Amino acid sequence: MSHLDHKFNKLADKSKQQKYPPPFSLRLTFEERALLEKQAAGMSLGAYIRSQILGEDVTPRRTRGKFPVKDHAALGRVLGQLGASRLSANLNQLAHAVNTGILPVSPDTDASLQEACEAILEIRNELLAALGKELGGPS
């Protein structure tokens, strides 16, 4: 085993990096689970059981939220751009041509590839904005 393999295995060992204890399993009959789900009345079953057991001492869980889209208009623009473009088909054709060796490298080819990359970056940025994420990475 090389030094790098050993270092990788140490970093990949999750047992020393656990953030939470392992889950606790509870077996219920179908009837017991149905009763708990009815009593939960829309809450997740785990949250309901924790609230019943721990009462006011229950620690709230972090959630991603039910509505991650911050700007529906921006998301609509992106989906419109994707629908109107043939980006994926064109890039697939370019990749096929490169792999088979029939794509000549010319200034026009280079310009087309640069234009496709810029369009993909624009779509990426619009998607990130629509999801309320920070714009970052290569520009």
C-alpha cells in the first residue's frame, strides 16, 4: 500500500468523523405505525416521535426548505433558453466528431465552442440565481 493510499483510507474513514450518533431503530406493527402517522397529522414521523419523547427538549432539525426556488421568473427564462436551444444535441455531436477524429480544428470551430461554453455558463448562472445560490466558479 502506497503512502497516498494509506492517507486516502485515513481521510475516508468516517467512523472518526461522525457528526451524529448512529440512528436508533424502532420496530412497529402496521397498526402502531398507522396510529402514529395519524397522530402526527402532517409532521414527519421521526419529528413527531422525537417531540413526544423529548417534549420541549427536542432539538429542531435543519431543513432545506420546501421551496428552494427564489426567483420563478429567472427559472422560467432558463427553461425557455434550454428549450429553444439545441445545446445538448450540438455538444453531443461535437464530442462524437472529436472522438471519431472528423472534427477539423479551425478558428470557426474554436469560436463555436467558446460560444457554447459561454451559453452554458450563462444558463448555469441563471439557475444558481433562481435557486438563491451564490454565483461563483469560473467566469
